[in-house]
Amino acid sequence: MARVVVDVMLKPEILDPQGQAVQRALPRLGFEGISDVRQGKRFELEVDGPVDEAALARIHDLAESFLANTVIENFTVRIEEVAEAAK
Amino acid sequence: MARVVVDVMLKPEILDPQGQAVQRALPRLGFEGISDVRQGKRFELEVDGPVDEAALARIHDLAESFLANTVIENFTVRIEEVAEAAK
């Protein structure tokens, strides 16, 4: 069992009102020195069996056709180790 | 200028209806072999100046108090290289 992470972010040229709202709120909350915030989506897919080239290609197709709107969003696909630091 | 990424995911014991909806739709769309999907949020923060221990600690506080609801969500903070593969 492996975990594949798909990150979907708005393209840089697309306005991100959610991120802007966060960024504008930060100084009020006492956090200075952050010049930009972008908010996107993160999908964690648990894949049965090995994650080989073919499986990654399939997940790339899936992300392109279904998880991201490629007109306005970029996405990245990567394998993640499942030993994560939960906080 | 450095980029810090904050990933916010629902805790494993919290139901994730968005992720479940994606997971249930996948076989219909021709994607088999994915046993679970969780959907979360990804924040990209552009930080002015160097990202040292103190800055990371500050961003950790920010994420804890403001970006994540720690009753139901886990979060991770990490520095990301800004050379990213846009697709």
C-alpha cells in the first residue's frame, strides 16, 4: 500500500480570493513578513499494490481529468512515504 | 524569498465526505485500485527574508491558531524549494 499525493493549486495568473483573505488577515493577527498566500487542495490517494510508472501515469490522467480544472489550476503528482509526523 | 507549505488534513478518525465522494466516483470513471482518498488543504506562504528556526516557529503558531482547526485537523509545516514543475 502506497500513498500518492496530488496537489492542486490555482495557476499564478488566477486570482485567489481565499489566499488573499488569509494574507490580509495575518498582520491583524500579529504575523508580519508574509507577502503572499495561495490556498489549494491536497488529495491523498491510498493505492493498492505497487506504484510503478503505469500506476503513476494512471493517477496523472485521473488528476488531470477529474481532480484539477486544468484551465485554471496546476497540479503535481508525487509518491509520499507513509511515515508522517502527525501533530 | 522562500516558500513555506502548510498542509492541513482531517485527522484519520474524522469522516471525510469530500474524499469519499471522490473515491466512490473513481471506479465509475475507470480508475480501479485506489482504496481511499482524503482531501485537505494546502497553503503556500511566501515569506520575506530568511526562513530560520524563529520564522518556522512563528508559522507553526500561525498554522495552529489560524489555518488548521486542531480539534479535527492535523497539519505539517515544511520549506519548499521554489523551483517547481508546473504542469
